[in-house]
Amino acid sequence: IAVAEKQHEKRYNDLVANIEASRVFKREEKVVWRCRNCGYLHEGTEAPDTCPACDHPQAHFELLGENY
């Protein structure tokens, strides 16, 4: 359990750093953003303000992860 909690703390601290640096929906290099509502994919340095496919707000975008 201690190992899992250490990883949770690291993820939380990384997220806080991203929020403080306004990097949650912005990156320096092009990445692929995925709408968690409809699956729309957008390539760019920032997630769109709203999803052009389903009109959900930027908060529904996440970085596309290919961990399979």
C-alpha cells in the first residue's frame, strides 16, 4: 500500500504543478487531445475551448494515451 500511495502522491504533485503553470490544457509541442465525451481527436498545442463534435467544454479533453 505504501508503494501505491507514493505513486498517488507523485501524480497529485505533478497535477498541482500543471495547474499552477497553466499546463493542464496546453503543451509546448503538438499533442493529440481526446474528448472524453465523444472521442473526438484534436492535434495541437492546446485543447479546443469546446469540442467541435459534441460541444462539450475544454474540461472534457485529455491527452490521448496509448497504453495498451
